[in-house]
Amino acid sequence: MPKKRATNRQKGRRSARKGRSFLSRIVRFLLKLGLLLALFAAVGLAYLDVQVKQKFEGKRWALPAKVYARPLELYPGQALATADLQHELRGLGYQFVATASRPGMAEMSGSRALIHTRGFDFPDGEEPSRRLMLEFSSGQLVRMRDQLTDADLSLTRLEPILIGGIYPRSNEDRDLIRLSDAPPYLVDALIAVEDRAYYKHWGISLKGMSRAMVVNLRAGRFVQGGSTLTQQLIKNFYLTSERTLSRKLLELPMAVLLDLRYEKDEILEAYLNEVYLGQQGNRAIHGFGLASEFYFGQPITELDLHQIALLVALVKGPSFYDPRRNEQRALERRNLVLKLLVDQGDISVAQYEQSILKPLGVVQIGSLHKGAYPAYLDLVKRQLRDSYRDEDLSSEGLMVFTALDPLVQYRADQAVVKTLQALETQHGDKARNLQSGMVVADPQTGEVLAIVGGRDTRYQGFNRGLDALRPIGSLVKPAVYLAALEKGYTLSSVLNDTPVDIRLPNGQHWTPQNFDRKTHGRVPLYRALAQSYNLSTVHLGMEVGLPAVIDVMKRLGVSSHIPALPSLLLGAKAMAPLEVAEMYQTLAANGFRVPLRAIRMVTTAEGEELSRYPFTLRQQVDARHVHLIQYALQQAGREGTARSAYQQLPDNLNFAGKTGTTNDQRDSWFAGYTGNRLAVVWVGRDDNERLPFTGSGGALRVWTEFMREEKSQPLHTGRSELIELAWIDESTGYLSHPSCQGARQLPFATGTLPSQSVDCGQGRGAQPPQQQQSSDSGPVDWFINLFR
């Protein structure tokens, strides 16, 4: 028995030892597992810490390039209507008030305007904020005074209008602001509504999460997040907006790490620039800086209390509280924000009562200038991509300064819309669905001032100003006649306007006709161009040769392929308005090739110059020959196919231009220029259907409407040492006398006068030639003086 009891004790001890051994193994396993989990957690936290640090301290956002219009320069003696000044100020988001007490405000009263400008840091120097007193008389700015210094000014600039951006693939857009630039009450309202304990917690709020959990359990669904501002920043900045448990668990440690690493104000500044506040098409509006421009058309520093409250109200749900679509809902949410501010003592009861009575005051999207110039911005992007990568343009915050003139663009847009509506009303079903493309440039500098891509001027699709390749019709004729002048022809050379029959290589016959289906016998060269006779043009073109015509077109600026076919002489070549403008730009500049450009300068976000797009020129055609072509193109306006323009334009405008109509009237063109404006217009239908009007009945009307509103400078041409005048007999092209019937005074390049003369039967022969006298300084003078 004793032996048996001993055995039982031994068994008990062994059992106890086994139990203790198993327990110790469990403990050791748990310790190892804990250490392993701790190691993983440490590694994970370290990894998250690196991610938080790298993005927060690196380039936080892909910043789109900002594209600016030209700044409006103001100087005494400037032709500037007060209505044009108001239009410019509206584009800049100025408020018209009774008392301009701060930047961004203007007073307009009769012949005076007081503008409190914002100032702008231009690449060539800072333009300070000023209180400008402007005095006008008869459509002219006569005096300009800075009220802050009580000094008269000879020149100043308004800030340029921001016309758009070049966005990253995410289509996010933002205007960065500093916390120190945030207007009063913005931070107070944001904290009051979104995170009252922001300056007390460590990135997360256990109290807030507990409260949200209770609300969600009672609702049986996810209705409240309990996130702090720091957590919201983590979600938007580092993670995704999906509502999943894994994302929430990742959000918590990252919020704590962010809060431990950085000051509260640094985190808050990042939040101000990251928060999502709206959508325009596929463009996402991020940050309060951009939201201020998007909803109110003003910089955020100029917002009033009720406007700030609305922006803060949108944080909860930009789509749900969209003030443009859900006005009442947005108003109630805004007033709730104001109520929280007054309850916390951040604003007075009087401020609250005044603010809740204010309307939302958001501007209509169609009235904003940003995004209003898609056709012009299209050209800017194309020219930028010759020098910059897409990722640089969409992420480095570059500043692009262009030549876009918002006033010229507005008049071009209105001319297209107004005229197309009138044409459709006049012609009914025969003129349905009309479209147009238009390019406006400065003939002296080659800067593109405006582009119209279609009758819906804000449409961001097909750009007819750049991409509508349509046969140019008679717009090609100046190149044909210029080639003839280079071969020794003169304006008085007599051409045959008789039937044409050309056998083509494929055995077919080409038999073009004049538009009026008539022949005009023998006509002087200048009249054949001014009247746009097809038959005399073809005879002339075949005489000088297609290679010579193509060579002239290339030198004038045509860069695309030109087929050497007889139909080229009547404009079978398809071109877009921009390329036509390149060709006519050289004519307007007296033979000097001035490549059209939209960009003036590109700088970094800090204003450091990266590239400049300077004025360049190269003489491609003899200025004497261009002068003669200009004379014929002026006659097209005075007595030829474009004469209807002078029914609306002042007689002293003196423009040069050419109408163009293609086969079966499928395209209506006009290209013309004055002293300071070149404009090319195409009118037609996208389906290529026949039009009930010609170039003079369609495109010329758009051009005329534009020039009527633009009030451009007259065209002055000629230099006495280059050109001489002589009377000629139109029927023979010989020298004549001014008293002879059929005599006409024409310009000739010096040394090219006809060698023969006629006697008109009164014993009087040809009058001695005269040098052309002109006191005007035209484009030739401008170019030549440039190099003196």
C-alpha cells in the first residue's frame, strides 16, 4: 500500500509539472507573439511615419500651371471706354460699391472711376496695390492719379485675369493659401463646425469616436464619422474616401503620427488647401482658396463673414449643399454655421443677424472668366508642349503669361454669336446649325489676341479656330498675284478673264467659272484680285507656274503640305483659320514673317523666368510687292467683293481684306486687317452642307461686326522711296493722263512703270509719275525703324 501511494504522488507531481510546462509554453508563445506583433507594429508605424513625413514635407500637391491673360495697361491718352473698363473689372472679380474701402472694390460714376487695385507681382516687378482715380472724356482716359500718394501716374497695370490652368490627370485644382492669409473667422468657423477640440487632442478624439459609434448603432447604419480635422486630412491626403474598417484602422495611427510630428497650425494650413469643396465638370475644386474664386469670383482675402460661413458649410457635403443647385439647403447650413459662431462668442449677435439676412451671393459659372477661353487655352497648351513636358505643366505650378485680350475676345465671341443668329433668322432652314472659327491677332507683333472655336464659345471640344481644315477658296488668290508681281507683272498688267479648259493628268478636264458665270474680257490685274475673278486668276497662275505660287504660300507662312494641282489656284487647299492667319499676318506686316504666338513668358511658381517668347521677324517677301497686293486688297473693300463692310464701318478705317467662297458655297471665309487688328473668319456647317450665302454674305458680316465694336486703327501703307504713283489706261495697262477716260492712278514699285503710253485724243500723253506721298507711318516704317 505505501508503495502504491508513492506511485500516485509521483503521478501527481508529473501531472503538475506537465501542467506548469504547458502553461509556461503558452506564456512563452504569447510573449513571442506579442513581441512579434510589437515588432510588426513598430515596423508598420515606422513605415507609416516615413510615408507621413515624405508626403507632408515633400511636394504635397500636383499644382496646375496658371494661365493669365494680358494685364490691362492704363495711361492718360488711352482710348478706353468706361464700359470696357467695367468688363475688365468684372472679369477680375471686383465689386462695384458706393465706397471702395479695400482692394478688389471699384466705384463708377459718370466720367470717373475709383479703383482700389489688388496689386500683382509681375515677373518684371511688383505692381503695388493702389487707389486709382481715373478721369474719362469722349471715350478716352485723360487723367490717372494715385490717391494714396496724391501723385499723377503716367502708366500702371491692373492684375491679369486668370483664364485657366493645365490640370494633372486627377483633374484636381487648387489655389494655395497660407494660414496667415486666411480671412477672419475662417479658422474659427471651421473648428466650431468640424472639430471643437482640435487644439486639445492628439490627432484623434476618443470622445468623438464614441459619440459617433452610439449614433451609428442607434441608426443601424453609418451616419457619423467622428473624425477630427487631422483624420479628415489623412483620409483625403493619404488614403481614400471609402468607408471601410481597414481604412479607418489605418487612419487612426497615421493621424496620431501626423499630430506628433507637426504643429497644429501646419496641419490646419494643409487642411485648408486639401479639403474637397466642389466639382466643375471633371475638375475637382480643392481648398478654400480656389473655392472662393469658384463660388464668389473673388480672392478669399476679400470675403465677408456670410461668404466664409457658406464655404465652411460645404465641407460637410459639397454636392448635397451645392448652393447653385440646392439653394435653400445651402442657406440653412450656412446659417447653422453662423449660429455656432455666435453661440461660441466668435461673432456678435448683431453680426449674426446681419449675416443671415444676406443672400448666398454665388456667381453663375457662366460668368466666371476662368474656363471661359477654352479655344485660346488650347493654343497655349500646344505651344507650351514644344518646350515643356506634360507632367511639368500639370504639377509644378508654373505661371504662364499670354497675349489674350479679354476685351478683344469678348467682342469676337459676340460678333460670332450675334451674326450666326442673324444669318439663321434671315435664311431659315437653309442656314441651320451654322458654326464658325475665328482668329484675331496684332499684325505688328504677331500676338494672338483672341480665338473663337465655335458658336458655343465656352465649349471645350472641337476647336474650329485651330482644327477646322476647310478649303480656303479665294483667300489663296493674294499668293497667286504676289507670285505674278515677283515675275514682273504690275497692278496695271492686263489679264484675260476668258474661259479655261485644263486637261488633268487623269484625262479629265477642269473648267472653272467665275462666280457670276460671266467672263469679263481684259481686266487689269488689281481689279481681277479686288473682284475675285476666277478665270483671270487661273490664267495668271498657270502662267507664273504652280511651283512659284506654292513657294510664295510657304514664305507667307503655310506650313502644311500644298498639292501642286491647278485647283490650288482657286483655293482647293484645306487650312484652318489659324494657318490662314499666319499667311495674312505676313501680308499685314509688309512681307515680314512674324510667327503667331500666344505666350509671352513662363515663370516658376515663385516668379523666376523660365522662358520668354520674344517678338521675331524675318523678311520673306519684298515689301514693295506686298504694298501692291495691299492696294488691291484695299480695293476689294472699296469697290470689290468686300464693299458691303463700309456700310457699317467708318470710311476712314481703310482696311485690306479678301473674301473666300468654296465650291457649292460650302465655306464662307473672310481675312482682313486694319492698322492694329488682323482677323480671319470661317463660317460653315460641320456636316459640309451648302450655305445660302458667300464669303461676303457670311464671314465678312462676322468680321465687320467685330471691327465695328473693336474700333480699330486705320491701315496706313507705303513709303515714298519704295512706291511711285502713275496714271494708267485700264484697258491697255499703259501710262495715261488723269483727264483721259478710263485713266486710274495706281501704285508701282519704283522702276516698274509701263514703258508705253496712250494719247486720249486731246493731244495729251501720259502724266509724269509721282512718288507716293504719305505722312502716315505704317507697318513698314515700324519694322524698319525697329532696326535703325
